[in-house]
Amino acid sequence: LTSEKLEYVVRNLITHEMTHVLVEDLFPEIDLEDVSYIEKLNRITFNEGIAHFLSFNGEELEDINWNNTEYGEVYLRSKEKLKEALSEQKPEKQEKYLEEAGTGPYFEKYGAMSGLFYFAKNWKQGGTLQLKQIVEHGYKDMVNRILMS
């Protein structure tokens, strides 16, 4: 592991985890205890989405090619899985969907990825001001906002 690679990993990790700390400071109720399946999905998608967005590729937001075809495909695939998850009624399958929303191979974490690229899309359209508005709105109805975008 080179010092440059180590710096990249540490910077991404700190940015990602500090974003979670800040989100939890803004929304102390964002934990997943005693809330419905849909509410958990909203919270995971928001929290993981913004953390992945701000730490994406260890680069400055303006230096990332957000029009990359692969990213577009990941976003579409993630939104489709988010839509599937939203309609799931069986509790055992819901648990699996919740786990997969924020864990697993990077581009397969459909909740995190749909959130990440939703934040990216809005940042491209309206910059920091639009991001601020999304964050102020918070996690409530995040899944539907993504699916309607």
C-alpha cells in the first residue's frame, strides 16, 4: 500500500464517516429503531447516499465526470431495485432489501447508489444551493423523490 493510496483511503473514509456524524447531528432521530420498513429505506438511502456522494472517488465534486455512462447505468439499475424494494411486502425479503441498500459491493448498494447519484444530479443542476435544500428537506420521502426524478 503506497502512501498515496493510504491517503486516498483515509480521506474517503473520514469524509464518509464524518458525513454520517453530521447527518445524525442534523437528524438525531435518523436511527433505524422502531420505524417502518419504508422509513428505514428512506433513512438509509438519504444517509448513505450523501455520505457516498461527498466521498465519491476521493475527488472534488467538480472534477468528477458525472455524465459517465457507467454511472448512469448504476443509477438506473439502483433506482429499479429501489422501486422493487419499495413494493416488497414480505418481512424476510424486506430485511434482505434493507441490508443490500447499504452494504455489499460498492456499485450494488442500491440505496446508497440511488442516493449518491440523486445528490449528484441535483448538485449538477443547482449547485450547493440545491444540495442545501435537499439536505434541509431531509430523509423524509427520499425514496419517492428519487423515483420521481
